[in-house]
Amino acid sequence: MTSSCRLIDSHAHLEELEDLASALERARQSGVVAIVAVGSDPASNRKVLEIAAKYRGFVYPAIGLHPGLLNDTASPIDDQIRFIEENLSDAVAIGEVGLDYHKRVVGVSSKDLQHRAFGAVLGLAKRYGKPVIVHSRYAWRDSFALAAEADVDKAVFHWYTGPTNVLKDILDRGYFVSATLAVEYHAEHRRAVREAPLDNLLLETDSPVVYQGHRSEPADVSRVLQATADLKGLDPEEVAERTTANAQRLFGLECRILDS
Ligand SMILES: [Zn+2]
């Protein structure tokens, strides 16, 4: 295997994949050496921790509370935040967390509630020195502002599609953005990936999100790599090496994955 194949999927919802074992095997075969599995709510956080324990050294867990899923009355926000804090030592990051101002989302999770939840987990990130994996759809400016106010050191604004001026603030602060399969076709995402320097870029799939009819899985990070390299006019091998090194550093992943 050449070094160009050594990829990290920095954001996947593994607990939502239908045949996880096969998907992980296909990922390995396509050069994926690590996956950051993100949680969205109490049930998925538990599953993510279980999956990571089962595939130790390949799957690394992040636990969070997705802005669109805050109104689970069975698990009040304070309980969810306590769960995250209690299990944080087993996780490489806090995520998926953030803000989402899509009308449908705000209808079920008010902006107030979203700010309260995001503020609380940013406090944990700061206190425990953990990176945050941020969902910021239509809330790019506020998401950045809250992270910066909380003085969080490490953050990735995943699948970034926001305006250039917010992107500039994200980059100036040393935060990251991540490219998904939408880099193949989505104008705003392509602009952001083009504008972000390699030093601030990660690759991901957000599996099993469906892109133009294709249900994604972690193996597709090789397609994200190719499209990103084409877009930036760079050698895929260089993009793979640099983005993998970024993910390793940001999430503190074991370095032995580069020596295998
Ligand atoms: Zn996601």
C-alpha cells in the first residue's frame, strides 16, 4: 500500500451503517487507517463507545449531542451533558455538537436551547482540552463566535459551506474545516475547500449521508481525497499525507498507524 492510501475518515456515523463489519473492511481495503465515529444523542453515544471498543486502534469515538436532536425529553440536556463529561476520558473528541438554524431544526430545537447545549459542551472541551467537532449549518457565524468565546483551542467545522469571512476567522484561529463527498459538486463547499489551506483541512464522509443518490460509507473518503486534490490542483498523495497528519494531531490518534 502506498502512503497515498493512508486516509482518516474524521467524521462518520458508524452506528447508522447497515453492515458495519463489511463497511469497515471495505474502508481498510481502500486505505483508511482510522475513523472518528461521532455520536449524536444518548443512544448513539453509547453505541459509538461500544463500536470503538470493539475496533480499538481503528475506530476512535467522539461523543456529543446533535443540535437537531436536543428535545429528547427522555434524556434532559443536563443528563446528556453529564454523560458526555463522565465518558469523555474514553473519547478523542466532543461531537457532533453545534448549531443548526435550518427552519425545520429550529422548529424542534430552539436557538436558545441550542446555544445552551453548545455552550455547555464547549465548556467541557475547554476544561478537558478536547477538540470539538462542530455542526454549523446556517449558523456559521454564531458557531464560530461561541467556540471562540469559550476559548476552545481545537475545533473542526465539519462539512463547512459558510461564507468566506467566517472561514477566514476559523482559519485565523487555527481551527479546521473538513471536506465531505459534497466536494465533488456543491459550489459553496467547493469554495471553502479551495480556500482552506492544507494545514487546516481534514477529510470525512459523514456516512451514511446520501450524496446525489449515493449512500456513503467510510471507504468513500478516497473519493473525497481525489476530488479535493483535483479541486486544489495538488498531488493526492500530498493531500492524503497532510490531512491524515492533521487528523492525527488534532485528535491525538496513535502514531503507529503511519508505520504499519
Ligand atoms: Zn454528522
